[in-house]
Amino acid sequence: MRWQVAARVIVGVLVLVVATATGWADTIVVRGHRIRSPVRFEAAGEEVYAPLLGALGYLEATWEPDAEAIRIITANRREILVYRHRPEATRDGVLRDMPGVPREVKGRILVPAKAVASAMGCSARWDEESRTLYVYPWIRKFQFEELSDRYRLTIGAEAPIRYQTGELSDPPRLYLDLPEIDLSQIPSEFAVEDSYVRNVRIHQHSLAPAPEGEVVRVVVEFWRLREYRIRESEDRCRLEIEFPLPRAEGLPPDVPPVILTGMSFERTSPRVAAIKLGVFGTPYCTSASMYEPTVIGIDIANAQSQIRGPLPEISDSLVEKVALGPAPSWPGTQRLMIALSEPTGHAIAIDEGEVRVLLGRFELAELKIVIDPGHGGHDTGAIGRSGLQEKELNLDIALRVYRHLKAMGVNVVLTRPDANPVRPWARGNREQQKAELLSRCKIANGMDADLFVSIHANARHSNPMEHRGTETYYRKPDSFAFARVMQDELVYALRLPDGGVIRHPKSIIVLSHTEMPSVLAEVGYLSHPADEMVLLTEEARERAAQGIVSGVRRYVERGGLLEKLARRERERARAAQGASAD
């Protein structure tokens, strides 16, 4: 008997060796890694059941099974639940059908691989001849946009992105090769007008026979090659390639000339400094992208320097060096370069006869902010198909924002801390409704708040399926920069479609009657079932709150409130001098 058992073991080992050597073993290939399976895959129509879960680590995803479902968390924090007893799954709370339920074979869980991969944002291709399953994450976002001081090309994927860069000539081109990744249904090319960039395009560029060796190539074609920088998001699922604008933003064709007459430095307080440029004329200034966190560039369009002799020496621990000269390849533009000993926020303040570049940082613990949950009481706001009321959603997110900001030491106030409106008003009484909205503004103005954020959810009753995603509204010019940062952070946190930053066409009270930078964040559309299903989840509401907190923090750290801080500290200094004189 023993020799029979031994013979079976030997035969089994030989079979495994032969299978491995000849490629008979069923295999999963993901991100260049080849994983041989101890169990045979099961084909069922167009689907194939495979032990995909064991390969998710190569996508930097995690999974955890229980009796009801398999919970998968992707690298960019998507949550997929694959139910074990019914052919369904959810992606961030949105229900989707599955071709079947998971199976268990020899202690291994086999899932419908194509459907589960799709839920994770990946394509799965089954090659029957080699019995190999190829899994590639999708690229979901390809966006080229013009910001206030730079072009930005954004590439977003459903798994961490690896890339290699190179440059080509005739015509000059920058390319990025993204290996082991696949294209989803996204725009493939952008044309750029009035720029040194000719076009931007993306395409599948296989460097080896398909289905292995899949590479996506991104090409930026120039009239002339310019400097650029590439930044990765923390989870490495998003790349941003940035290029400086070829001109100052909003520069009219008939800008009168500006003369630079002098430069000086002032330390206005222990935390705020200012570099001042004397100007004759009306300057048009913009921040230039310097690609180094300790270097700030300020471009003054259509300017000539009449500053004689060397620039004044600056003896300050923050400022290491200052230089002034023509901006490279931007005729008629003077660039002020400031090298710092450490990264800090900056802001440009323009007064008659003077440009001030403020340097420093407004500490979060000094911040006074008002969070406004929209609607309340009998004013439910939008109502989703599930019965979710906007007023409840707004309050839930606002309370989370409140707790996070409070933990950071921020002086934060809620306009309504519960389900009630700020002040009662009768249905149909527009004057009382207006008074209720003005009460929200008075709370912020009365405490001299630094920022105001109103939280809402959107709805469209006509063609509701055509409108979804996150939008941020502003009204006053001083609120645009805050709205842009807030929109970026909310879109990144919620991962809903990017509806953009919009100057509201109407004089919305909470945006028009507040005396500080103010934004209205529409986190999603309750009239769209996909948005609603996301916003029903605790995780999405927490992500929305985190996005709002990140928007506040980024705006403040970049110097969005430096001018107010400098003014506040000047007033304190004057008051202190007056008290000492008495």
C-alpha cells in the first residue's frame, strides 16, 4: 500500500511539473506578475470563474470575506461588495448585477472574474488556448485644463500608475508610457489654441504582442518644448503633468506698459513678511509655476524695469535670495523670483503704485469658519428616489466637517446644528425665507469669519439622468480661488464626475451677502440614482467631509488668507502702539 501512495505522490508531482513547464496550469497575469493557480478555472458562457482575490495585492487592493459578502477595498478607496448567495455586487453602494455567485473549490474562492474586475475598474481578458486570465486596471480620467497660472493634464486610473517619460523631436514631444494598463471610454485627444502646446492625446500603444505588454502612451506635442513637472497623488492613482501658461491670465491685448520703479522688504510681524515692488501703471500679475516648493515666481505682464543698481539685500531667515529679470520666452514680462528657506504660502496684493508679495502662513488654529448646512425644517431641499432628504444629508456632512475642524483647533460654527432652520419661516413667505438666509450671513459677518462654506446636494427635474457629479459655486471674485481648491478636493474625495467651478448666475444670498470668501458646495445630484446611491453611504459622507476640510486647509496653507492676516496684524500693532503712547 505504501508504494502505491508513494507512486501517486510522485505522479502528482510530475503532473504539476509538466503542467508548469508546458503552460497547462491556469494562470492570472496582473501588472506584469504571473500567478499560477492550484485549481482549474471554470468557464461559463462569456464569464470565467477564477481565484482572482489572491491576485488583488498586485493592484494594491485588499479583500475580506464573511458569510454574506466579500468586501474589496481598492487602492483608491473604492468599496466593492460581492454577495455570496445572490448574483449581485455593489460599487460604492451602487448595485450591479453579477452573472453568478462565487464558488468554492478546494478551499479557494472562485469569483466571476470579468464582472468583479469590471466592478473594480479593470478589464479581464480570458485566453482559452493558454488558459490565462489577463487583468488590467482602466484609465478613467484624461483631462487637459487651463488654470490661473498653468496648464494641467490629469490622468486618473483605478490602480496605482507606473510610468516612464521620454522626449522626441521633429516635432518636439513629451511622452509618458504607462505599462500594464488599459484605456476606458475617455476622450483621446485635446487641441490647444493660442499656446505653445499643439495637442494632447492618449492611445493604447502595445510594445509586445497582445494581450501581454499592454502600454498606454500619453503624448504632449509642442510648437516648442517647455519645462514641466509631474506629480503623483498620495495613492499614486492620479498623475498631474503641469506646464506654465504662455502668458498672464486674463491679459487683454491692449495692456498699457508698467514701469517697475523700486523694490523693498518689510517684516510686518513675526509670521508675515512682504516684498514690495513700486510700479507706475496698472500691473497684471500672476504666480508662475516654479516646480520647487521653496521657490516662488511672480510674473508682471507688459512690464519694464527701471530699478537702477543691485536689488536690496534682504536679511531675513525666511528669504534666501530675490532676483528680477525678463521671464524666459515671455516677451515683455518681468519675473520676480523668491527663494525661501522653507515652503510657505504666498499671496499677491495690488495697491495703487505698489505690488506686495505676502509671505507667511495663516495657522489653522487661528481660523474662524462658518459651515452652513443648506435648508432645514419644512424646507427639505431635494429628495432622492430612496426618500433621502437633502437637508438631512447636508447636516450629516456638516457635523462631520465640524468635528474634524474642531479637532484641528479651528474656531468653527454651524449655522444650524440640528434639523431646524436658522429661524422659523412660513411656507410660501418669500420675505421670511430671505430673512432666514440673511441670518446665516449675519452669523458669519458678526464673528468676522475668515471663510464660509454652504453644503448642499443638487437636483434636476428635467432630464435627471443627464446631470450628475460635484459642483462648487461662487459669486464674488474674492471667492474664486477658494472655490477652485474646494472643487478639486471634493472631486478627488468623492470620485463623482467633475461638474466644475461655476460663478452662480443669480445673486445667491449666502454667496453675495457674506463678507469673506464664500462657496456653495453641491456634493452630488440626488436626482441621479447613481449619485444618490453613493451619498446614501456613511463612507461617502465621510469622504465629502474630508474633502471639504482638505479644501479649507489647502486654501489657507497656499496663502489664501495672508492678506487678511497681514491687515489684522497691522491693526494689532497700531493698537499696541496707541496703548503704549497712552
